[in-house]
Amino acid sequence: MSTQWHVLGAGSLGSLWATRLARAGLPVRLILRDPARLAAYEAAGGLTLVEQGHHHFFSIPAQTVDAQEPIERLLVACKAYDAEAAIARLAPRLTANAEIILLQNGLGSQDAVATKVPRARCISASSTEGAFRDADWRVVFAGHGYTWLGDASDPTPPPWLDELVASGIPHQWTPDILTRLWRKLALNCAINPLTVLHDCTNGGLQAHHCEVATLCAELTDLLNCCGQPAAAQDLHSEVERVIQATSANYSSMYQDVANGRRTEISYLLGHACEVAARHGCSMPHMNQLQTRLIRHLQARGLPTL
Ligand code: NAP
């Protein structure tokens, strides 16, 4: 009998994982934030996965954070700014050998979670898959990609990777998950805030070539300075490649701001600036970018953390 997958957060990525695990016949339970959300979910009866225009319905059981059932394997699929508080509430339910898989973008939330649950094994993920909710309890699988998984403190792969294979979740176990997370964070810092400030698609940054190059130079220094030389390699050329390959797309931060949603700034640009300050690494343009972005968010009444 397979171990139960508890999935915290039935948002875009949580639903994408939960539905694929359920489709493979694996036992899945959703954990929702409160009785009101549970009642809304139960009224819908389940989650719908929209894939290549086809709708698939899965009546996955759900519970609230306050349920009593012990948790052995937990997939954390909330935003980075919600992860620490959510885990603090779930900590009493974790078994002695619990494993937690963290899907959060950026850096900072993984360490905050690990501190709350020192006995659990925390596995970080970095994903290039794309999904969005077009309605509550309905997720659209928008972009096929890949998920790297790893545990910076233990290179031993967990025993459940074959369950991801059975679920059709493309993934790879890597001992260098920190390199992946830092690289993705650096790409994000070089692109996303500028798309917000210049009100443009990723491709619109081709008109701001010098600004992008300056940020990439500072980010490269930062990565070298904080012990991430592999994440620093050819950063600028990859940023240029991403800008070209995704030129018609609006970045996730752009979409968050445009829709009046809180951004994950503290775990992306904010984290980079904080680590730079800690290492005494000078990043004047990145700091200025952070100030401009915070002002932009404040002007729209959005949280700046
Ligand atoms: P999302 O659609 O906003 O979903 C987050 C979910 O977490 C929401 O359903 C929210 O509940 C739930 N939640 C928050 N606090 C909770 C709590 N205490 N208990 C239970 N549920 C809670 O976010 P997302 O797009 O899936 O992103 C999740 C993470 O994955 C982010 O760090 C994001 O950057 C990263 N990521 C996303 C994608 C993507 O394509 N979406 C791709 C790569 C990485 P409510 O519904 O009640 O608000």
C-alpha cells in the first residue's frame, strides 16, 4: 500500500500534482486552509484538470489543516509567503519520518520551513511546468516542463520517485538543487521586475538591453560571492535566450501585479538583495531595482514583502 500524498494548497501547482497522482491511482488528500474553503470544494465535488482542451475530473478527498490524520508525505504547494505559517500549523500532524516536498519558487521559504520542522526531511523542487486556475478547483496545464528535486543536506533519492514516473510527472533527482534554485532566482531577478516596471512582455526587454546586462553582471558577482559559481555561468546569455524564447509571454510577476495579487518579491529580488548585503557584495543597480519595484507595488496598494 502506497503512502498517502497530502497536498497542501489546491491552487495551480497543487492541483496539477494532485490530479496526476490521483490519475495514477495513488492515494491523495488535499489540505485546504479552513472549513469555508473545504465546504466550497465539497460543493464542487473535486478537481478538474484541463489538458490540451480535454477536461478530466477527480474527486480527491480533502480536509482542513486542523484535521487529525497523521502526515507522512506532504507536498507543500502554497506561495512562498504562506509556507512557513502553514507548516507551523501542520507540524503536530507530521510523523517521525515525515518527508516534505517544497514547490515554492525563489529561496528563503525552504529554510524557514526546515527550521519549523527540524526532524522532517525537506526536499526542495524547482519546476518549469506551468499551470493556472481558470476557476476555483479547475487547473489548466499550460506549459509542459520539468521538475528538479533535491535535498541539499542528503543526496539519497527518496523511495517515491517511481510514483512520479507512474503519474507522468517529468522530474529528475539532483544533488545540486541549490544551484537550480539560485539559477532560476537569478533569471527571475533579471527579467521579472523589469517587465513590471517597463509594463512589457518578456520580449519588450530587448529594448532595455543595457539595463538587463548591468543586472546580469551584478547577479553573476552575487552568485560567485555566495558560493554558487555553477549558477553564475553564462547567466547573461541564458537571460537573453529566455527573453527571446518567451518574448510574447508576460512574466509571473507581471501577471501578479496586473491582477492585483501579492508577489513573491521577498523570496526573489528581496532575497538576492538580502544575501548580497550579508556577504558585503555591492549591487547598486539591484538595490535600486528593489526600491523602484517596492514603490511601484506601494502605489498599487500591493504588499511589498
Ligand atoms: P496558487 O495558484 O496561488 O495556489 C496556492 C494555493 O495555496 C491556494 O489554493 C491557496 O488557497 C493555498 N494556501 C495558501 N495558504 C494555505 C494554507 N495555510 N492552507 C491551505 N492552503 C493554503 O499558487 P501556484 O501558482 O500554484 O504557486 C505555488 C508555488 O509554486 C509558488 O511559489 C509559485 O511561484 C510556484 N510555481 C508555480 C508555477 C505555476 O505555473 N503556477 C510554476 C512554477 C512554480 P486558497 O485557494 O484558499 O487561496
